[in-house]
Amino acid sequence: MQVIPQSKKKKWTLQEYYKTPEGVYFEIIHGIKYMAPSPFKIHQQVSRDLSYLLITYTRKYDLGEILQAPLDVVLADDTVVQPDLIYISKDNKLIQGDTIKGTPDALMEIISAGSVKKDREIKMKLYCEAGVPEYWLIEPDHRSVEIYHLENGLYKRYCYAAESGQVTSIAIAGFVLNVGELFPVK
């Protein structure tokens, strides 16, 4: 599955984005349109299982809300993304109507072979510039999870685990993920 940036000549805006028909999914980053085919089964399995674990935990401790793609996160007039998972703490009042306008507390991307550059470079830089406090990268192919935390305007890798280790979130207070629980048995 490859992410394809569309023509760099046409600059998309939020207004143009909202004129597209419902059910047509793409993102715009600094005015550039990015399209990708629907995710593979492993991506959806990991998304489902991580969502379940996060929703169960955040509800139990009344911490906030976990939301799933496709859901627009508007970071600027020329930037609308649809992260795989979104965490908004109960103290963060970003939800306006059907979109999120502003900076969520944590964003999670599940990387596929075709989205490595977009997730590791383009979105990491974008989320850092937008001030997203925590960014997760989940790689089913490597059975790994890494969490970056924003420090002094830059992302620093806070924790990493593969196969059977654990990662801990700062944004989702006290949440510890046993990475082995996230990926299907080979």
C-alpha cells in the first residue's frame, strides 16, 4: 500500500477539502493532497486491538477520549489529517462539531510499507510543528511500538519495544502497553 502525493502545483485549502463528497478519503498537508488505498487487514487488526485497549483504559480512569480514523484533525487552513488513532484528554476542549480543530494530546499512526516516509518524516515534522505532545508509531511488520514525546519543540523518542516489551505513555497517564498483546500470533 503506497501513499501517493498528488500534484504539488494545486494547493488545497480547508474550504476545497470540505467540498469533496463524503466517503472520499485523503489528507492535505501544507496544501498537498495525499491519497492511499484502504489499509491491509493487519493494519485494521492492530488499530482495532489498540483502540480497545486504549478505550478500556481511558474510560476506566475517566481520562479522555480515543477516536479512530477516518476523522479529520484540522491543524491549519491547508492541513487536514486523519491519524489512525487520536487521544484527547478530558481537559482538552478541541472537538467542534464533527471535526477536531487544534492539537490533540496524542496521535498514533500504524505504519505500512507504503506510508513509512509519510508517517516517519512528513507527519512527524507536521505533528511536532503543531505541538502534539505525544506521537506513536506502530509497525506491524516489525511488531514494534515507539512513542515520541515533545520536548523543547522537538520530538524525542521516549520509549520503544518490539515483540514482547512494554511502552508507557506520558499523555495517557499510567497507560502501559504490552507490545506482545497488540500483534496477532505469527
